[in-house]
Amino acid sequence: MNLLYYKFILSQTFALFISLFIGLLISLTYFGKVYGDTKIFNTQETSKIKELILETLLEKPEVLIEMSQLLKKKEAQASQQKVKLFIKENKNLLFNNDNAPVIGNKDGNVTIIEFFDYNCVYCKRAIDPLKKILAKDNNIRFVLREWPVLNEGSMYAAKAALASRKQGLYETFHFALMNTKRVTKNSTLTVAREVGLDLDKLKKDMKSPKIELHINNSRKLASALGFSGTPSFLIGEQTVPGLIPLKELERLVKKARLNKNE
């Protein structure tokens, strides 16, 4: 067994090869001490291999950084593939669910889904670019996923907003709540009255099981898509956490449209 050859490989190759090589050695050491009746490494060779690995890593500590970066990249790629598979398997729930409000062109060829909270400052800042792109592009479906994560006021507002669909005022009420600096139970009811909602009916409709289902589904979908806060977007099949400037939003919509036509 030419141990110098292993040292040469470890000292010259990139971090990916090194990580694979080390994995191979570990596998052989663990599983291959005896293969049938044939010994692959004896105790002395195994010990020497471990010494060479340690020596090489001490001589080139940057390899550990490269390995860490490659590992993170691989983990990100694996996560992206997992999300893509989830989107593919849950298209109806994500894009065509009757229990989620839709603004814009209901038959649009690109769908933007936003996960938001009425007390989220960045969600409020996201309103301007969203309104502008909807005004410029009349072929966008904008699906709203109420995801109240900040406080009880957010939860109450989300339920009230969803209940307002029964009175045909969701869009008006939604944007009015987004323009409200601090959303609480009292401010939600004040805004509801101002936009013309029947408060007694609204409170009754807020108890619908469909509203709880929407919020629970939003929570599950956000988690599966890898989102950890609001606002978060799904544009076509591209996940985008955080506030999106108008130009970037336009680029992502264009990309989603091109991908759909491929």
C-alpha cells in the first residue's frame, strides 16, 4: 500500500476531492477491515492513513474552510431540490387554492405568492413595489397568504381580513390594514368600519373553520418552503425571502414567465 501516494493526493487536490477521499477512507476503515477473508488495511496502515490525513489538514488548514464552504453549498443545493419537489407536489394548494385571496389577474400566467404579517414593517414597505408591478403588468396573479407571526394583533387582523372576503372587500381592507402603522384588535375594527364592512357579520365570519385552515396552511407552507420570516415570496417556483425592490421584482417575474414557457 503506497501511503505516500495518498499523501500526495491529499496535499494537491481540491477540498471536494479531499472530503470524498476522507469519506472513502473512513468507509473502508469501518467496513473494509475485513472483506470476506481479505484484509484491506492492517492496524498499522490504518493508523498511518489517519496520521497523514491529520498532517495534511494541519499543513493546509484552508482545506477545512473550503470543505465547510462546499458542504454549505451542497446543503443549500439539497434544500433547493427539496423545495422544488415540494412545490411540484403541492401546486394546487400553493397556486390554485380557493381558500387563499387572489388580487390582480386571476388567470395570469405568472403567480406571486406573498407570506405576510400586518405588523411587519417590511411587509408594509413591500406594498409599493407590488402595487406598481400589478399596475404595469396585467398578467400577474397575486396570491396572499396570511401568516400572522408577530403578535395577537396580527392574528386578529389576519382573521378579520380573511373574513372580509365574504363581503367582497378583502383587497380594500388588506391595503388599508397595510397602511395602518400599528395593527391591533381595536385598529383593525376601526379600519374595517372605515372601509364599509359590517362589523357584526365580520366578527361572525371570523369564526369560520376555513380561516383557521388558511392560517395553518400558511404556516405549514412557509416552513416547507424554508421561510423564517415575513415578507417571503414564491414567484413562479423561485423562493425569495425578504423585501424585493421593484426592479428585482420585475426581473423575477420575467424569469418565471420565461421558465414557464420553456
